Amino acid sequence: MSTVTIADWPQDVFRSLKSHDVRQIAYVPDAGHARLIELARADNAMRAVVLSSEQEGVAQLAGAWLGGQRGALLMQSSGVGNCINMLSLPAHCRMPLLMLVTMRGHHGEFNPWQVPMGQATRSVLQAMGALTFEVDEPAKVGETVNAAARMAFEGQALAAVLLSQRLIGAKTFGR
Amino acid sequence: MSDVLQAGRSRAYPLPRREVAKALLAGRGEALVVAGLGATNWDISAVGDRADNFPLWGAMGGAAMLGLGLALAQPGRRVLVLTGDGDLLMGLGSLATIATQRPDNLALVAIDNESYAETGMQATATAGVVDLPGIARAAGFATVDSAVDEAGLARVLPLVHGGAGPVFIAIKVRLESLPLVMPPKDGAYLKDRFRLALLGPGAVAA
């Protein structure tokens, strides 16, 4: 893993989530989220929940909101497809849902099986009424997550930050 | 080759679901109650619609995980999820997720009529060989039991309300057609009503 290209944006994301009092982190791992997951798991004020499938996190965070806590759902773009119908729950109930999505299927993707869902991710989210925020510069990740979190929690909206493969680097499996 | 479903087997089960819901909710105390879409929604609403109920009208497969998020946010309150076999089967992976978090205040109750009752009584996988409490036990739930009759129901009630969580209780109920008893269906209203009751006026303030 190259620390030069990764920079410190996961730390910026973590700081932003803390500043918005996010207490539940639901995730299906992605390499791009690895550091953020570690930070969340090490924080005593956060509960990091590993999911079997991404739509579980949509329902979990609806329950968290009912109980007075804020959350964030971490997944890769393939996981967005698993969430589609469950997004009806926060959309209809007007509950906030902050999603941080690491993109696959773009920008030199090594694995063509990731391309269909990766290319459809933004459209699918928008079709379900989510606000989308795309970011591909490390220095802008923190402020973008901040903006999305504010619109989610203040506006009881679905908000997804799409973290470009340019931030993470295309997975090559060593090739 | 045919499948192993025994459609209609549950017509002979002794426990009527509305009586089961009444018995489960009679001892709820301060518990927050979530019901899965369809029949369990109508069941808890037949007992009495109230602000600290969250009856789902959709989100199939999500009732148990909604209960987990609520239980983690409110560790001092018992959270009781009543849901059907169809809803649980759609989200079986969530049993692994919940067992991994080990919420000691969460109880899941499967009201199992072995059928998709809202869509024409088609058999679910529990009408064959699938053993929901067996799956919950293997996933690692702290307390697991099941009931098929009055004696079983009497045995599991204290586990629902006081067993070490996460609790999974499966109750086999009779397949029957019942009048629909509907709570309000505007989810935004149900949400605000629930949050006001639980968190006070600050929950909906600017």
C-alpha cells in the first residue's frame, strides 16, 4: 500500500464523522475503507458493525436514528446494488442515511465483473432519491464528507459520498 | 424431484397469532417494539397502536437489523422485534451480524406460520425442513428457544422479556385469515412519533 497516494484522507473522514457525532458505523469492508474501519473499531464512542450484506446496514441505521443515534454506512459500489429496496425505508420515513461508497468499476478497473454495478452506482442512488457527492482529490474528501453529513443529518436525507478509484488506486492483485 | 414444502401444514398448529401477540406484549414493560411488515404489523396493532411501537409497512428482511440499531442506540431499554418467517428468511445473514454484536437487550421473536400470508398463503421454507431456531443457535444467539403450544409459550415468555440477549424465540402459529388491523402508514409520522416518545421534544426540534 502506498502511503503517498493514500495520503491522510481516511483520517479526515474519521474526524468529520466524529464532529457529526456519528456513533454507529455499519460496514462491508473495502480496501479503500480499511483504515477508516480500523479507526472506528478503535474508538470507544463508536460501534463498528460488520454486516453480512449491505442492506442490513440501511435497516440498522434506521433503528439507530429511531433510538437517537447517528450512523454511517461504509461499502463499495457493488454494495449499493444490494441496498436498493431497503433504501425505501429511510427515503419514505425521511430518516438520514449517510453512505460512504468506495467506487469500483471505473478508472482502470482490473476486474470487469465490477464494471456494471460500478458504472450504475450513481444513477441507482439518485433514482432512489439520494444526494450524491463525488470526490477524487484527497484534500477534498474531508470537506465533502462534511457537506454530505450536514445535508443528511440536518435535512433527514439520503446522502452518498462516492470516493473515486483515483483516491484509492485501481486494485491490481499484484499484476 | 419435488421440494420438501408441506403447504398448509400450519393450519393445524394450535397457537393463534393474535393471542400470541397479546401474551408477548402484555409483559412488555418499558420495551420498545418493532414489528416486521405484514401480519406481525397487524398483530401488534391489534393489541394496541402506540407511539413506542415501530410497525414496518415495507423494508422486507430488515426488521431484525432495525432492532439491532435501536438496541445499540438504547442499551438501557429492552428491544423486542416481532416478525414473520418470510421477513427473517430474506435477511438470514443478519442473524450472524446480530450474534456478532451480542446486544444483551435485543429479543427477536419469529411468528412462524410457514407462509407468505399477504400474497396468497404460499409456503415459506420453514414449511419444509428449515429450522429457524437452529440457525439462530448456530449463529451464536445467547438464548434460543421455540414454542408450538400453550405450554411452550408460557416457557418462552420470560425469555423474551428477560433472557440474556441476543434472544431468538420461534413460535409456530396457526395459518389463518384475520382482519387487517392497520396502524398509521406514514413512515415519517411513525418515526417522529416514536422519537418524540423515546427522546422527548428535542428529537424533532430544529
